[in-house]
Amino acid sequence: MPNPTASALHPRDEIARSWRRLWGDAPPIPVHVADLYPWRRIRLDGSPDTGLDEPFHVSRSEERRRVRAVLDGLEPGHDTLVGLWIDEEPPERGEWTPLPGLDGRRLRCAQAEHVHVAPRLDRTAVDALVRRVVDGSVGMLLLGPPDLAWLVHPFQDGIEILVASPERREELLDRWSSWLCMHDPWYEEAVPGPDALLD
């Protein structure tokens, strides 16, 4: 007799399918996703209130507030998010297979490293994870909606956003232009410099 509580597709299987569809062969590690899809990436290091004049090193509560502002700006009123994170230094990209099957709460890779998977995080759980990022006990965190159409990677003193389409990236570049990271190698391509304004 079938289990009445079992869904047709397990939430973690849905995550794997969405990841393969939108992010292809990239392992679920922020640095590798950004490396494979740099045109989908935005990096922020200011705040929505004060722009880039604020010091890079801010309080932990301010870092958490920035992440919450970004999440609310990307999808206002969201109830749950997907979380992917690792506890260890990431292996080289070639050591991973793209989301190679789900086992419990982890994604296995060729060298037995793992990524934690949380299919449904409420706001309290998200805030707790971000607090661990700020404290340095969790690294390489990705947060996104169930369909993974965008990913937020909070880290100490900054936030990286990865979006599934160039159009969405352009929209966000316009919306958050006052706190783009000027030290990002993609910044010059995203925002014209003063010389471009003279042409």
C-alpha cells in the first residue's frame, strides 16, 4: 500500500531537477556557479540606505539586515526558501558531478564531500543560517526560492546574487546600482565608467 504522506516527487528531487535545468553542470557551490555563469552574477558590498560610503567591515547585525533586505527585495512576502551549504572548503570543480543524486539531506560528490540541503526554510531558519555565515561557522551558503530562479550567497562583508536570466540581472543592476561592489571584476562591464560617459 503506498505511503499516503509521500509526494509524487520528493522536495529534494525537485531541487535537483530545478538545479540541472537552470544551473546545468555547476556544482552547488557559489564560487563555481559564478565562475561558470559570470553574466548572471551581481556582487554587493554597500547597503540600501547608505550606498558605498559605508565601511566594508560592519556589525554582524547590519550584515544580517542587508541579507534580509536583499531576500525581501528579490521576492517580497516569500514564506520558505531552499538552502544549500557546505561545512568544509570546496573541492575543485572537476571533482564534482552535477547534483549527483540525493541521499538524505546531502548531495554526494565523487570524493565524498557533501552539500547540506534544506528544502523548506522559514524566515527564522534563514536568519539562523545567515547568523552562522556571519559568525564563520557555515560557508558557501546559497539561498533561493523553490524553483531556484535566483540564488543569494551571503558572506562576511558582502552579498552575491546569481540570477537565471540576463534580463533579471539587468533589472537588479538598475535597482541596486547604489551599492554594487566597485571591486568586482564584473563591475566595469555592469556600470559604465566616467570615460564611457564622454563618448
